[in-house]
Amino acid sequence: MRHSLRSALLGRWLPLLAIAMLAGCTIAKPRTDDPLEKYNRGIYKFNEHVDKAVARPVAVGYRKVTNPPVRRSVSDFFTNIRMPITVANDLLQARPKQALQSSGRFLVNLTLGIGGFFDPASQLGIPLEDNDFGITLARWGVPEGDFLMVPLAGPSTVRDIWHLPVDSYFFDPLSIYASNHSYGGLQYLPQVMYLVTLRSQLIDAEGFLQSAYDPYVFIRDAYRQQRLYEIYDGNPPAAIIEQMQGLNDQNFDPEQLLDQQHQWENKHPDDSGKPK
């Protein structure tokens, strides 16, 4: 029994450790183009329909039957229980200090925080870090690839999408628990609750999306900028930011960009995302 468990763990970890030893460390430049835009917009509309029909009503119902302190405790629990994902990717990125720091945060909240429902680690000054295998690939030097709008999962890239299967299979306690237990589908309930919690948190930010001239472009650019800051620990080089924003392009014209936004609004009155 012990030998089979050890073999299973080695089978999970050895491939990733081998890749980590062979990986480079130069971060590739960010992309600003969108060659799959037509496909991505179709998936975006599909996701939007699913969200309006299922995800948002469930999230709204969750907010109606809970108060802010309860929602904060549930959110803290899921943030803490998924901390092994961050720790594992810190190790794959050869960042022992961050791995130790996140491990300490996990243990403090798991014990003093009563299973993670409270966050004494923040009060103790232990910072919260979020890491995943997409960031690991970026720090290994893997190019970003095309932007992708993934069905039911939202924005990603050819590089970042790998965090879904890798983190889930190797590092995510919720996924590992569900894959190793069978309770007539109830083993997936924690994962569903985690998704409901995430969606309920986004309700407060819906106004930003509704005021965007093109919600798809807003989500795409916001996702790319967020990932950029995560890859560089919140402090990306100024040259990288200028490239992402197109400021180093000799043909960049802010007034022309604003005019294009107005033209898009006039041509797509039903898709402008503004409140009706």
C-alpha cells in the first residue's frame, strides 16, 4: 500500500520536475494581437448566455441567503485550501522563499484560522500570493501564444490554459479529493461552491464591464494586463507596459483609437454592453 502510494506520487511529480530542470528563465514578450478574435467572440457570447442563464442567478441567490461576513469566510476557506497550488508552482519556479512564505500562510490559517475560514495570516503580515502553472510556464520562457476565450472557463492563452489540467491533476486539493472519492456526484460540491463564490465576487465589478465600449476587448485586455502583473510580481518593466499598451508603436494615435471606439459603438449598439 505504502509502495503503491509512493509510486503514484512519483509518477505525478517526476515529469514536472524533469521539465523544470530543462526549462529556461527568460520571460517572453507579451502579445497584443488577437488572430482568433472571430472564434473568441463566438465563445464569449456563448459564455455570456450561460452566465446569464445559470451562473449569475445562482451567484445572486447565494448573495441573498448569505451576509458579507459569511461570504468572506467561505472565500477565505477556498483561498487557503487551494494554497498548495501556489506553493507547488513556487517550487517549480525555484522560488523557495515564496514557497515557504505561502506554506506558512496555509498552516497559520488552517490552524489559527479554524480550517481556513478566517485569515489571521494577513493580520500577522504574511502576504497572500497567487501562483499557477501558467505563470510557471511564463517564467520558464514559454511564449504566451494566441489569446483564447475558453468555453465555460473564460479568458486564457495558449500558454495559460495549461494551468487548468496541470494544477487540477497535480496540486489542487479540491480536484484531487473529487477524483479519489465517489459520493454520487456530491464529491464535486466543494468545486461547485468555489465557482459560485468566485462568480458572486464579480457581481460588484459588473458596472465596469457594462460601461465598456466593447466588453470582449475590455476582458481580453484586462486579462492580459492582470497576467502581466502576476508574472512580474506586480512590478512589470516600463518597456513591457508600453508595449502592452501600444505606446511604443510609432503609428499609435490616441484620438484615432477613441474614434474607433465610437465607430464600434455605432455599429454594434446591441453589443456595446451599456445598460439598457
